[in-house]
Amino acid sequence: MGSAAKRAFATVVRMSLGAASKRFVVASALGRRAAPTGYAAVVPTPFAKIGVRIENDAIVGIDYLPLQQAEINPADPLAREAACQILAYVEDASHAIDLPFAALGTAYQHCVWCAIGDIPSGSTRTYGQLAKDLGSSPRAVGAACGSNPIPLIVPCHRVVSADGRLGGFMHSRDSFPLSIKRWLLAHEMR
């Protein structure tokens, strides 16, 4: 199916995400997110390089990359603004990243991401708490967290396991993703 047909199956909705109204793209089963095609910027931070993907004047992906990844200077005004806001967050965890974005996902993922967006910096919620709020299961919430294409904008690192452990991050329990989650949570608790 071509991209025009996929777009025809996607619905753009506006939802409240924290203090700002944000744009999500909720796709049907036929409108899946395409694989990353390239970065408009790769921003250095203390915990990872952050790859920023942009399509149609919106952030469509933020990827945590190894520190060895080459930096890419911002390619356009939105990429420059994204880099500035990411660096502002690194300097001050209370800085709310506010960028135009289009996060492609299912209706359920969209609901989870909106709930995550309501978690303030310096706070956490458990997978179970979010699941109870949404009438769902903790595993389903965890799967939606792991599929979040725009971390930092939708701060999925603020969702932890019921026993106080980190849980997973980016569909992983490996050391690199968990070191990022640990850094972000510690940064926000300072």
C-alpha cells in the first residue's frame, strides 16, 4: 500500500497532553509507522546521542543512540528548535519540551501516551497505576510505553514497575536503555 493510501487510513486527533494540546496520528491496522529514514539532527547529551526525525513539519521520532554516534547539525528550523529544547531539558529538568509532533500509533497507544504526558517531571507512575486508570493491563501499558516514538516529548521513562524498579525501557531490559532511563529519572529528581 502506498503512503497516500496509508495516510487515508490515519486519523489526526488533538488530545490534551499536560499543559499543551498535542497532535497524535492514530492509525488503523493498515497505517503502520514506517521505518526511520534519517535524522534531521543528532544531539549530544550526557546519557546518549539523540536522533531527531522530522516529516511534514512535525517531529515523528526521537531515538536514543550510542554516545559514539556521529553528531548531525540541525538541518532546518524545527530541527534547530528541537536541539535547543533537548539541551534546555538537559540543563533544567523542569523545562517542558513543546514541539509539533505526529506520533503514529494505535488508538490504545495514543491513550497510554496521553496518560504518560500527564506525569509531571520529578514524578513517576507505575505500569499498574496507568493500567488501572485506563482499564487495561500493566503488560499492555508497558508495550505501549516501549512503542513510544517520541520519548522526552512523551516521557515514558516516568513509568516504573510496582516494586520501585525501573521496569523496561524501549522494549528492553538491557543495560544501555536502562542506563538512559536511570539518568533521566535521576536528573528529574535533582
